[in-house]
Amino acid sequence: MAAAFVLGAEGVQMGTRLLASSDSPVHGNLKEAVVRADETGTVLLPLDGKRMMRVIRTAAADKIDVSGSFDEGGAALQRVQRLYFDGDMDASVANTGQVAGRIDDLPAAADIIKQMWTGCREVLAATANRLGPGQ
């Protein structure tokens, strides 16, 4: 977050991190898949030959990855609600970031935001101290 701000960003995206929070409305099976993911726990899938989509590695994602396209004209995307809210991990593919491999717990969303903001401010303060006073 601090690096993004230093480079000029005005915010950061934390979709996967907030999906994997104790108060997220998605099914526990998906949250646990994120927690169990390692650095190779996501895969890039082609959407339409022009765009890519990063998803958590599941049997459905592996099937699509091998075939190179979504099955049945995008049926996997039509079944996404079964995955997110019913916990059927084979029903579809779940959009997740590469960060999934770094998530190992399910704290409350408010705690995630607080920890990110506190850490960002600490890094920025330490950097300012290291650089010394400006002229």
C-alpha cells in the first residue's frame, strides 16, 4: 500500500483480501480455498482471446485452462453464484488475485483495513526518517 501511494496511487484494491475475511458473505469453502492457496494457487484463464482473468485454482479452472476457453459458451460464469454462495467449488471459477498465496487467516474486514493502514503509515514514517529532513 505504501509503495502504491509513493508511486502516485490514491488507493489500492483489496478484493481477494476482503473476500477472505470473517464477515465476507461468500461461502466458507471459497474462503478456505484462498487460505489454503500457495504461490501457485491461482491461474490465468482466457476470457475471449483478448482479456485474461485470474482465478483460484479449482477443478473447473483446470478444465478451462486445458481447453483454452470457457465450457458451454461461458456456462462456468453462469454458475458462479453456486460457487460463491453455496460453496460448490466445482460449479464455476472464482475471480481471485495472485495475493491469495499470501493470505493465511480470516480476520474481520475492519481489522484488515486497520492493519493495512497502520502498516502503510509505519512504512511511510520509517522512509521519511531514513531520508532525513527535506530542504
